[in-house]
Amino acid sequence: MRFTIVGFLAAHNGQQILQFFSKYSKPTRYTLIAPAIVGVLASLLATCASGGVGQGAGTQRSRVQRRGAGKPGEAVLTWRGPPGSDRIVPRGCDRLMSLTKQQALEMYQSDDLIGIGMEADALRRKLHPEGVVTYIIDRNINYTNFCTEYCTFCAFYRPLKGPRAKEGYILDFETIYEKIRETVELGGTGVLMQGGLDPDLKIDWHEQLLRGIKQRFPKIHLHCYSASEIIAVAEYSGLTIRDTILRLRDAGLDSIPGGGAEILDDEVRYKIARLKCLTDDWLNVHRTAHQIGMRTTATMMFGVGEKHEHRINHFQRLYELQEETGGFTAFIPWTFQPAHTALGGRHWEEATAVEYLKNLAISRLYLSNFKNVQSSWVTQGLKVCQLGLRFGGNDVGSVMLEENVVRAAGVSNCTTEEELRRIIRDAGFRPAQRDTLYRTYFLN
Ligand code: SF4
């Protein structure tokens, strides 16, 4: 077998078989440091994308396509356009479109990580041909950790009553202003502010806070309140979702983060967060925000015991809403961090780097109507985040001057702007600072 392969490769490359054999037939062991692993993976992806060793001229089909090809009537991805084109469209369809559920399931079941990454990278290049990877300088502020929802995956909240209530807090406005002042001084352009659900904090409290911030820092972008917080504030204040968002907007809210999505499939939500808003409720908040002209992001926290089908349902619901409104700016997936959580228990098997990268790539392909997909350093660390830029990610999120929720689950990765720019550059991209809405590039 070895001779057959060596003979084929030698003939293919116009070399003497013995010369080729001595070069390639001996087992070789490499010890790769992290940057080398990144380089090897990037090189593999580039090789595959350009036709690669062993592919004949004119063969621009992906491994995903080869898997699906030959099954009558099945929609498969195909390369459209001239050889080398990176446009992915389903057969018989002229526009950029997502995977089918079946294709996504096949990808999850496949061990062809590089092939899936290559597909996602091709779509990322199509959507971002300029070769720029973005980041933002902002800060997460958690105005309270009191919460009534008891989500089993959350290490951050404290109940309103009982022994642990004494660990709860509500930040006073001056403390929040001070955090924002620091953020602005450090070059930050936005604040992501979220908290637990506390029935004492009704719409007036939030309006006063937002107005106070905007009076002092009129240029800061306020990206605040997950869907579950908005639903809770509406309920505590006797308002509709629409009126709640309108009042918050009039007080200074600029956009809404995608927190609280977890897995948008009620079968999973019932198991991990019985009290939290359901899938339709979460989508309804985002739909309402989009309808009044406010942009939002979408997230996914996976690795909570869900099946691949649940993740695909999550993608499908997001895809549909994005088709309806076009209001999502980005998709941001991350992995469940089990430490100090009820769900995590003692021996929870956390999602691995391979699972993270595969999920990132499949999300990139499925959510083809989302312009931006974020690779996470907060849960994955900088090295996996960097790899994610070749698995569909075009953004590394925030320098994050403060983060409390993931830290509460025992994960404390940290970085600086310079470090983020370095990993972006080393992955072959141009780093650029953006604003919260992914609109303005600070080409520094
Ligand atoms: S995830 Fe959010 S809603 Fe759930 S317990 Fe934690 S703070 Fe409360």
C-alpha cells in the first residue's frame, strides 16, 4: 500500500520513485508549539481551498459535497462560478443560503474537521473579502447579581433570600458611572450592561440609570439588557414588551445583546432553565426590537447536554428571524463553563476545542444571512479563538475591560488590545477596531 501511494505521488510530481520514497515514506514525528499548529491548520485550509494535493484540475468540490453527492434528490453544497470561486449556494438556488438541517447534522456527525472549517472559511471570505478581523474595546457591567430564575448553568446569580443572599449586590449609579468613566479613558466605545432579574428594579430605575449615563457620556454606546431582563422589567412594570423597549430606547438604550438564548429549543430550556423565558419569548423580544429599528445580537451557549438536533433548531429559528427582519448584527457562540454551577456537578464533560471549532464552523455556514460570527477567547482562550478565525469567525469580540459571569464559573482568561491584534495578525488578517454595531472601523 505504501509503495502504491508513494508511486502515485512520485508520478504525480514527476519525481524518481526512490527519491520520493526516501523523502515521504518514513514516519516522522513533530513536536509542534501552538503557533506552529495554527500555521499547519492555516496551511491545510489554504491548500484545500486552492485545490490541494491529490485533487485534479477543475475539481473545486468540497469534502462536504462529496459526502452528500450521489444520494438522489438530496440538496448538496456546490461551488458555483469559475474554479476557485468561493460562493456556496445550494443546488438549484441562486442566492447565498444556509445549510439544510440534514447537511448540518451530517457535519456534526463527521470527523472531517478541516473540511468543515474549509467550508466555513470559504463563506467567511465571501462575506469579508477584505481580510479584516475586528474587535471592540468595551466593558461588561453587571448591575446586579440578584436573580429569581435559578438557571442551572449559572454560577453568577445570588437568590433574593436565604444564606447566599448576603453575597448579592446592586451597584449604585455612581459606581456604574465610574466604571464607564474608566472605560472611556481606556479608549472604550461601548458598555454591555446586564444583570439578574430583580423585581425591585422596575422600568423607572433603568430609565434613570440610562439617562444618567447618557448625560455624562453621550458618545458611549449602550448595549444592554438580555431578552429575559426586558421581559422581566415589562412584567414588573405592567408594560408590553414593545413599550418597555421604546421607553428604554428613549432613555438611552442603543442596542440589545443576545444573552439568555442558551439553546433556543424548549426541550432543552425546560431542563436547564425551567423558569427562564421560552424560545418564542426570546425571539419575540428581538423581533420587537428589530421592528422598531433597534439592532441586536444572537448568542448560543452549548455543551449543556443538548443534542445536535437542538443546536440545529436554534440555528433555524435565528435564520428565520434574520430573514424576516435582518436586525441581527452578529452571532456569538460559546461553551458552557461548568465550574460552580448546579448543572456542572462533579464530572461534567466540557465541550472540547474540536467541538467548539466544529460548532463555530457549522454556525457560520448555517447562518449565512448573518454578516458576523464571533470567535470567543473568553471561554476558549486566545489560541483556540485564533484558530476560530479559520473556522468561520471574523471577529474576536471585546478586549473586555471587565467580565464577571464567566469568571464566576472559574474561567479567567484575559487579554489586551495588543494581544488581540497580534493573534489576528498572526492568523493572516488585518486587525481593526469596530463599534458595537460592527459599523465603524477604526483603522488604527
Ligand atoms: S443566567 Fe441570568 S437569568 Fe439565569 S440565573 Fe443567571 S443571572 Fe439569572
